[in-house]
Amino acid sequence: MKHAWLAGCVLGLFTLSAPAHAQRSAGNLLDDSTVNASVKAALFSNSQTPSGHINVETYKGIVLLSGFVDSQAKKDAAGETAKGVSGVNQVRNAVLVMPPTGWGARLDDSMLTGRVKSALIDRKGVSSGEINVESHSGVVQLAGFVRDDAMRKTALEVAAAVTGVARVEDAMIVRPD
């Protein structure tokens, strides 16, 4: 049952990531979607990687890992696991190592993530669907493949201005078109 639920979550995330790359050819989108799903499956299969805490995005064979884990060993294991997947040309491991938190802090982080996402949605010039937002103890990480540096900079400014944000970590990559 646990594996079926997690597999459903992976499939859901896989489906949600597709629209952000709609401008690419169907072949590139399919290749990246396949690589993305394969990396997620490999992370899920590796007992050393907390796959539920690691986000995976792929663009033209470049895999971006982001999110938060509680040890350098888990971050390193995620990077090595992704490198071993067929079709991966490059791995950018932007996973942050942070100490674990309790339920109260996780609730606060969820609310902070929502406020940052809302601010990004409301900002002209920011395509919020291209940016993944995660929060941990007031640290907000913005990750994803974005269209240009102006959008990246604007997103960082918007996130930093949200009440409760202690620090913004930039894990966004300008798409190499």
C-alpha cells in the first residue's frame, strides 16, 4: 500500500512538471519526462535517499535536484543515484542539508511556502509554474528551469520580501536553449 501511494505521488509530480516545458518539441519533452521519472524511481528505490524530500526536474538531459535533507550523505547519495540513470547528461545537486524539525516548524514552513508561491503568482514577469518553492526553518529554496535571468532575479527579490523568510536559496537555472 505504501509503495502504491508513493508511486501515485511520483506519477502526479511527473504529470504536473510537464506544462512548464510545453515550448519544447514533443521528443525532447518525452525524453526529459522519461529521464525525470527514471531518476525519481531510482531515488525511491535507494534506501539512502529520502525521495519524498528531493525534487527532480529535467531539461535537455540536465537533472536538477532540490529540496532539503538532514545529512550530507543523503545529499551525496541522491546525486550519485541520479548520475547513474540512463539519459542523464548532467546533475546539478542543489539539495540543502538542514537539521530535522518538528511538526510545528513543518506547519510554519508549509504556510511560508504558500505565501511565497502566492507572491510569485501575483508578480508580473514571473512564470510561477516554472519555479518550485520549498521552505525549511524560514529558509526558502527556489528551484527550476526558468526562461531568463531577469525572471530568476525577480523571483528571488519577491521571495525575500515575504514576511517570515529568513533566507532565500537560489537553485534556479536559466534554461540553456
